Amino acid sequence: MAELWQQELQRAIGSVDRLAGYAFLGTDAQLVENKFRTLVPEYYLNLIDKSDPEDPIAKMAFPEVKELLSGSTALRDPIGDLSRQVAPRLTHRYPDRALLHVTNLCPMYCRFCFRKNLMNEKEEELYVGDFQPAANYLSAHPAVRELIFSGGDPWMLGDHKLSELVDLFLKSAPQLEILRFHTRMPVTLPARITDGLISAISRMGKKTIVVTHFNHPREISEVAKRGISKLANAGITVLNQSVLLKGVNDRTEILQDLFRGLGSIGVLPYYLHHCDLVSGAEHFRTSITAGQALWRSLRGTIPGYLLPEYVLEIPGAIGKVPVAEPYVKALGGGVYSLEHHGTKVEYRDPV
């Protein structure tokens, strides 16, 4: 018999055809589904104010025609997953950690996702092939101490398959000390957090970290709180990385409430990402100047341990940098120079 979270997935809304009465939905939203998939669990739908045409939760869940309008700087693979791919499903960008692309499936297809193009394309370059070559690569590279399970969402795998995957990599690369899981399921489908899941991702003698993705204080529901508590009680460290999204959370009071709310349930804000240069999400990007002003407005208003580092991913697989001098230098006219370990790249604000 399917578990509760699997039953919820089976009932998830897979097309705007099945929605009615939501003020946010435009008449042309269906056009977007030809390029980018729609999937919204009923749980997440219940967080939306149906009567609000500017509802921030709806903006993260529902397609809108702006996704078809890509700016000249928008990229298919904004953080360079493909250019740093060293084996099927494996990206190696930093010396001591590697990123495993477990699946292209998610319980919800977030409209701002930086992998939305790679996840929707038929080629699925990041998500094909057996996992053994990736395990062999890590075996031959003992400097890699941390494996990051990503996707899509790695928790889309059932408990048994997820446990098998963890065992494969620990057997092949026993030097791994940390298993890190990047997942938005505590936000979009918290019923996924079960005893079986915790057993699947935890191993004696290894550190397990979950990095989740709350973007708005309304996502911190009572159900989500119970899920986070279950992870914490199992000794799992839970961090959060948010994305600065225009029209969703680009106000001081919203981010204050978000970070305080996370702190109150034992989740430490980790990164605040400036929205990536992803094709199909240009309308979510703020200017660098606006983001810097917003981050400065947070300093001194919340405890320092709840203030995440504000970072920008440099296009071209170079890495992320703090959105501040000397890493980010304004050149004028919405143009900036980004510098990371001697490499300089030009960056432009949205038009």
C-alpha cells in the first residue's frame, strides 16, 4: 500500500486545467505548460489565498506567461552543472564535495527553479545513466568528503531505493563523512518525513545534513514544523537556503519573519541566494542594488546567527560569492563585475 506522501503525490494537480477560482491564474497560463511542467500537491495549494491575485505562495507554484519571456542574459544552465559533470549524474565543482543528480522529479515544480530547463528537456543530460560510474569516481578521489544528494528532489525516491543509493556510495567511497540532502519536500510535501525516510538517509558514524528551502513565512505551517521536529529529534542538522524573489519575499519584514520563524523551529538560515540567471525565471530577479539594500536592512534587526549570507552564483560554473565588495563591483548602468579567485565575469541586472 502506498504511503501517505505517495498518495498525496498521486492526487497532486498536474495542470491548470484542474484549477478553478484562483485569482492569480491568468488565462494564458496553459501556454507555459507546453514548456515547463506543472505539479502542485494539495497540501501546498492549501497555503494559497485563492482570492489574492498577488499571492506570493501562488507565484512560486503556478505557471504564468512571463516564464516564456527570457532576457538576453538568461541561461539554460545558469550554475554550470553540465560543464563540471565528471561522471553520469555527478558534478564536481569544489575540491571536498560533489553533487549527485538523483532524479529530475519533484513533488512541485517551482517556477523560479534554476534547473527548470534541464529538468524539463527530453535530453535530461544530468539525469541519465547508472550511478556506479559516479561511485567509482568518488572512490578514486578521496579528497571528496561530502556528497550532496540533489535533483529534482532526491526524496522522490522511495525509502528502499534511497537507502540502497546511500549504501552504494558509502561502500565505494568510505572516506565520505557527510551526507547532505537538498530537498524542498519539508516545504511542499512534509508528509514525506517519516521514520522510514530518516532510516534511509542516516548512517552510524556519518553526519547527515538536510538543506531545505523555505522562501516565505507562510510556508512554515504546523505540518512543516512537525516534520522539521522529527528530523531534529533524529539528530539531523537542518539548514535552509532561500532565494530572493521579486514579488514573493523582497521586503524586509517578510524576510525577518521568515528567518525568525525558521530559528524558532531549530532551522538555521544558511544562504540567501540572489535569483540565478535562469531562462524562464527572469521576472523573479531583483537588481543587485535592491538586494544589497534589503540585506543591509536586516542587519541588527535579527540575531546574527539567523542572518544568512547573501550570495550570487557566478555564471559559468565558477562558484558563488557574497553580494558585496570586493566580490561584486558596480560598473554603472546595472552592470557589475563579479570576481572569484582571480576570475572576473560581467553580470547584468534584469531589464
